[in-house]
Amino acid sequence: MEGDIFSGIGNNGTQVNGRVMQTFQRSFGQVQDILDQNRLLINEINQNHESKIPDNLTRNVGLIKELNNNIRRVVNLYADLSTSFSRSVEGSVEEESAGKASQKRIRSG
């Protein structure tokens, strides 16, 4: 995972675990696929608009609905990513705190 965007992110040098990284990579891949599809939709919408052909303009209604749904999906994926990232950071902070607490020496009286 070296060189990935998130490879070293963590609190005080801790690594984000592999499962979280896989989730990020899968989600970013899905987002990129949707954005690529949106680019094609936008191009087709623009061509239909420029043609001013009534059937093409009518088709744009459906294409714009599809574009809006895709945007909604991207927003949801980013929201899920944000939640996953927050939970992973919280988990690593809790693990680190628990590790430090167990490393403290107990003074004998």
C-alpha cells in the first residue's frame, strides 16, 4: 500500500488497518466510475441540447434524472467514507490510549 493516499495516516504514526484501506479504495473506485459515467451523460446532454431536436430534448429529461441520481450516489459514498474514516481514527486513538495505559508502571508502596 506504499504510496497510497492514506498509507501513513493515523494518530501519532499508527497505520490505518487494511480493511479500512480496502473500503476506501473500493469506494473511491466506485466514485470514479460514477464520475466517468457522469462525464458521458453531460456530453450527451450537451449534444442533445445543441441539436435542438425535440426527441433529443425530451431524452435529456431522463438523462438529467440519471445524472442527479448519480450525484446522489457519489454524495452517499463520500458520507460513508467520512463515517468509516472517523470510526477508524477513533478506534486507533482508543487502541493507542489503551496501549499506553497498560504500559504505565505501577509503583510499589
